Amino acid sequence: MRKRIFFMGVAAMLMVGLLSGCGGDDGNFFQQRHWNTLDIKLETRPHPIQAGHNEFLLHLTGPKGARLAIGAVVHYRLHPQDAWIQAMPDGMSDVFRRALDVDDPRHAKLYVQLRFHGKQTQLEFDLSDASKHQGGGK
């Protein structure tokens, strides 16, 4: 019985180690922005941004990291003349994600439209900032 409990403990620790290794640093955060009561961070996957499909994750948090963005609506586009494409909320995590096709990451911008509690703003992120960060760092 003791060997079985010991084995289960070792197996559990091994699984935790393996799963935490899968999470890795696979995103690139841009400079944090602030609007209304929200702190806004944009993360890209992969990093650096590459030509082709890239995932954009907008993290919205309230003061001191509170999750207050329920009801927020987020849209993205890569060019000012493009139609807005709605980002999907990732459960109740205050993260809004969408994959977009980037032609040239060295000269691209991401435009974000954010609606929250009856107010609206537009943000612009220079994607070349992420393509310069070859090491990734958050």
C-alpha cells in the first residue's frame, strides 16, 4: 500500500512537471494600455509574428487584476479599410482571441475596437514591435 501511494505521488509530480512545461513562453505581450477602468494587454502567438496566420489575444483586467470585463465586445482588423472581425471571448477569462492572416509583419498594424459598458474606443498596435523581439520576452 505504501509503495502504491508513493508511486501515485511521484506520478502526480511528474504530470505536473510535464504539463507546466507545455505552457511555456509562447506569447509576446505588447506595451500595456489603459482605458476606462481596464488594463489592456495584447499577446501574439507565435512570436515573433510571422507572415501567415497569427493568433491575437487581448487580455482585459480591472484594477489590481480584477476580472471585470464581462460584457466587453472586441473587434480586430489589420487595415483601416477592412471590415471589423469580432474576437471570441475565451470563457470567463477576460481574454478575447482571434487568428488573422498577416501579410508583412514588419509593416503591419493591428486595430482593436473595444466596447465596454456603453463606451467605445479604438486602439492601434504596431505589429513590427513584436517582430523585433526575436527573444519574445513579456
